[in-house]
Amino acid sequence: MVKEGLTTPLFKIMEDRFKNWKYPKIVEGKLTKYNWLVQHKKNLKLGKKTDMGAFTYINAKNGVVIEDNVQIGSHCSVYSISTIDNKKGKVTLKKNCKIGSHSLIMPGVTIGENSIIGAFSFVNKDIPDNVIAVGIPAKVLRKIKK
Ligand SMILES: CC(C)(COP(=O)(O)OP(=O)(O)OC[C@H]1O[C@@H](n2cnc3c(N)ncnc32)[C@H](O)[C@@H]1OP(=O)(O)O)[C@@H](O)C(=O)NCCC(=O)NCCS
């Protein structure tokens, strides 16, 4: 695979993408215009310049905090309650973290600032700041160089 070089700095791309960012309209249990959905929306705290992909599902029954600049890929699930295994707890996605597509975040988990979760991960433990974590269950792959 050829990794193409960026001709525009990453921070510039982010700046341009979010120039006109507005707080999205969320209706309980309905797809937003970006095709993600939230249940128990009154318990969701959504930061600025957040970006969620299509078909991502958030169950905020026990609280979900998504801080500023968090990016979540498509087809992710963020559960503050999991009835299959009877787990519950607030989920916190700290600022600038990124969640790869098709990942599942379990109740009670905090994902640290700037950290990246690889696609198709199952996150059932806290992830520290500034790391890349991947897998089922998600484990730290490496630190992110600053
Ligand atoms: C996690 C991620 C950021 C790592 O990217 P990277 O730093 O370029 O890492 P590499 O591709 O060099 O992979 C490093 C190792 O981790 C493994 N790996 C990478 N992503 C993985 C994932 N999601 N799950 C499991 N293992 C993964 C690679 O196979 C490789 O293992 P090896 O050293 O044994 O060969 C990237 O693979 C990823 O998952 N990005 C999410 C993309 C996405 O969801 N995009 C859509 C939303 S915008």
C-alpha cells in the first residue's frame, strides 16, 4: 500500500472541515442528518467540533461525555449500559481522541486525550492519554509521539 504524503498540514485540514461546525440537532432515538443516533440524549454531553460517522449508536443512559474535537468513525457503538452482560457506567471520550470504525466502547470506559482506537476494536478498559490501542479487547499498541 502506498501512503500518500500530505501536501496540507493536518491541523489545516481539521480547521477547514470544522470552520462552519454547528451543534447537531439530536432527536431522541432518531438518526441525525449525519445518520448517527442517540438514546437517552439528555445524558449525552457533546463537545464542540466533534465528528461522528454514519450508523454510530450512542446509548447514554448512564452518561456519555464526548469532549471537544473527538472523532468517531462510522458503525461504532458507545454503551453506558450493556444488557447482555449487565454492565453499566459513564463513558468518557476525552478531547481529541479518535475511535476507528466498527469499534465498541463498553460501559465505564474512559478513553484518554489524543488517543486513537483502531478500527474494529472492543474497548472494555480505560485507555490512557496519547496512545494508539487496537484489538479485541483493545490493548495499547504504542504511544503517540508529540
Ligand atoms: C490503529 C491505526 C490508527 C494504526 O495505524 P498505523 O499507526 O498506521 O499502524 P500500522 O498500520 O503500521 O499497524 C501497526 C500494527 O498494528 C496492527 N493494527 C493496525 N490497526 C489495527 C486494528 N484496527 N486492529 C488490530 N490490529 C491493528 C497492524 O496489523 C500492525 O501489526 P504488525 O506490527 O503485527 O504488523 C489504524 O490501523 C486504524 O485502525 N485506523 C482507523 C481507521 C478508520 O477507522 N478510519 C475510518 C474512520 S475516519
